[in-house]
Amino acid sequence: MCFSVLTILFLVGVITLICYISGVNVWKRNIQQNFPPGPRPLPLIGNLHIMNLKRPHKTLCKLSEKYGSVFSIQMGMKKMVILTGYETVKEALVSHADVFEERAIIPVFEDVAKGHGIIFSHGETWKVMRKFTMKTLRDFGMGKRTIEDKIIEECGFLINHFESFHGTPFDTLMSITLPVANIIASILQGYRFDYNDPVLRRLIHLNDKADRLLGSPMVSLYNIFPILGFLPGNHKVVQNILMESQGYIKSILIESRKQLDTNVQRSFIDAFLSRQKEEKDNPNTYFNEDNLVNLVQNLLGAGMGTTSTTIRWSLLIMMKYPKIQEKVQEEIERVIGSSQPRAEHWKLMPYTNAVIHEVQRFANIVPMNLPHETTRDINFKGYFLPKGTFIVPLLESVLRDKTYFENPEEFKPQHFLDSGGKFVRKDAFMPFSAGRRVCAGETLAKMELFLFFISLLQKFTICLPPGVTDVDLMPAIGLATRPMPHLICALPRS
């Protein structure tokens, strides 16, 4: 969204007036002894003038070359500390996990979630919801044979869907997201959708639209200056999308309550409702409606978004590098043949394993990570970070750390292979973040990525559409790093 000069002058005037009335000297307050260095901020806007708001991670990586692995920037009137490189990010999120475990407030999400759920919750709410979520996901098969069978069943539907195009070009957004969404939906509500179900397609559309808008400059500006929330813009659209998604979830809860049998829990929602029933006389319970709605929304959005985006990247990259695709297919033929791919094949397929890891590293789905906040004062890497410091553990800098990846800007499966062709695990492989806020669905995502990827390449060769001569790997703008809109051809293998 573009601002006129008059609009900008008006906004600056409003902020200046607020600062004057409150009597707060923002800049003096933010000057702390031994605080990490950073570029000099301007009044009101801070360092906003030097930021690429569409790809802020690129600006931050560049600044780290000058200021080091721990530095600060000021966005508007709020100081943020940026952590870059594997060693620094690991030390913060893992070695000092209790200090860096809090989630910083992100206004566009806080307005709707209000601190509920798991991704954007805080303090004790987050601890209780995360403990319940991890246990319940395991109970419903995450990482076990039961969920593997569901993924394999969905692979069959996906293969049939690909075959329906008969080798003609098609877009992968809906095609890939449909089966991935069905996996998390089957865990949450106990059943899968038909691929033509308008509700599922609407949810996918809303999730994709929200992701695109969350990466827009207007939403970034709103998160920096939430007082500007009264203005129209993408932040309002995102909030409406989140509310519509919650409306669907609430309708599911009505049906789930009608059919609830606490002795036969069929889904994640049933497990939560049963726990809610147990604690109905506890006025301080965390098992309330707001936490359930936001928890389901968090898991559904994350479960369908990042995994499907990674699979889309994998097919796009195979189309870009057909020789790599051929080597993956040769390994599939040698290890699996025409048999059903299973998770147990993972360890027998070092090259395919390396390719999938390299897709995750190269695609860099969440380059900015989600921001953290310090729970208490800490002296970290020679700097003093007070309680409540806004922390950005920059995953872009970890997945492209030159200490661990020789050519980080290139797609090279060799990043995860030794000279003998054996798979090598890299410490700096951190696409799911790390520490106590690590992605709750990491185990599920890994199984999905492997089974969907090899099932598709076992049956199809991914090719350029007629008349297209090259593949554009430039990512689109969004909260997650998505591929640009594109078409693929999936040709059946004999």
C-alpha cells in the first residue's frame, strides 16, 4: 500500500504528539549500558529507512557483516536485538533456553489471538498448551506407524490427482496443499476432506492469502506502529482472514461437543474437550474456548503451510535440476523399486535424504523466524540484554552460515554428503528453529516431506511446461518463503 505525503506527515504528527503527551523520552530510555551496537536511528522511524520491508532478512544479514553476530536495530521506537550465525543462535535458544523462550508480541496476531493458543501465547499459557499439544500429537500417532499409514493413504490420493492432469501443466499450490492439509485435519478433527470440498479449499485460500499479506510492508508498518491500526490496509484484511478461520473452527467445535465421548477420543479436539470437561470446576483452567480455537488455528495453519510450501519448492527445484532428479529416481529404483515407500527407507537413501535437507535449507521457509523475548536480564556474548528485549534469531543466517555450508547461495545436495556419498548431518540445519519454541510438528513434517517427495518422484518425472525454458527460483514475498506462481508437468514414469 502506498502512502501520500500528507498521510505520512499526519502519522508522524500523531506519533510525535503521543510521545510529547506521555512525557517519555523514547530515545534516551532505549540507550542502555553495554547494549549491542547497531546503525544510528532517526527520530520516530528508527532504522526503518534502511530496511528492505519486503525482504528484511536480507538487510539484517548485511548489517551483521558490519556489526557482528549480535547487534541491534530500532524499528520505530522499539529496539530489537538480532542474533545471527549458528553458534550465536544456538547459544541463545538452546544453551539459554529459559531466558529466550518467551514470544515477543506481534500486534497483527495479538489482536486476534490475545495471547491464546501455542504459537503466539505467552508465559504459563504457552507452557501448558505446548505440553498438552506435544503429548496429544504423540497419542494420535505423530512419529509412529499410525500417522505414517495416513500419509501413505494420502500419497495415493495425491498420485491420482497428479494423474488426472495427463501430463498437462498445472499449478501446485492447491494440488500439494490439499493432501498436506488433510493430514493435520485428520489429526485435529478425526477425518479427512475430499479434495473438492469447498471448505478445505477456502481454508487453503485464506491461509495462502494471509501468508502473502503478512509479508507486505503495510503489515510490517502496523506491527512497528500499532497505533496506526485504525487505518485501512493489509493488517485489517489479515485480521478478517483470521476471524473467518476461527469461525470455521468454532462450527467444528459445536459438532464435536455433540458427539463427544470422553472414553473414545477420536481426535485432538476430542482430547482437549475431554480435558476441558475434567477441569470445568477450575476457574483458573487453561483449557478454555479461546485456547482451543487458537490452538487448532495455529496447528492447522502451520501444518498445512510450511510443509506444503517445502514440497512445492522440492518439485520446482527438481524441474530446475533434472540431473539431480534423475539421481533421486535412480536411488528410489535401487532401494524401493515399485514397492510402497515407507519411512524406514529414509536411512537407506542418503542422496535423497541429502536432497530433501538441501531443499529445506535452500528454500529457507521462515527466514526471519518468529521473534522471541527475554524473560529476565542476561549478559550474552559480552552485551547486556534487559528483561523484555525483543529478539530476532535470524534463521536466514543459520541456514546460510558459510562455516557449515561451503556455497550457501547455491543448491547443492553435497552440503549433506561426505566424499563417499554418505549422508552427513549438519548442526546448522535448523529449519524448524530450536530450543523450547521449536516447531511442535517437526517430526510429522519430516515424515510428510520424505513420503510425499519420494512417492511423487517414484511415479512421475517433473518437467517444464511446453515453451518454458527456465525455472525462476526467486521467492515470492510473504511471511513464509514461497515460490513464485508457476506451472509444472508431471509425466508418468514407465
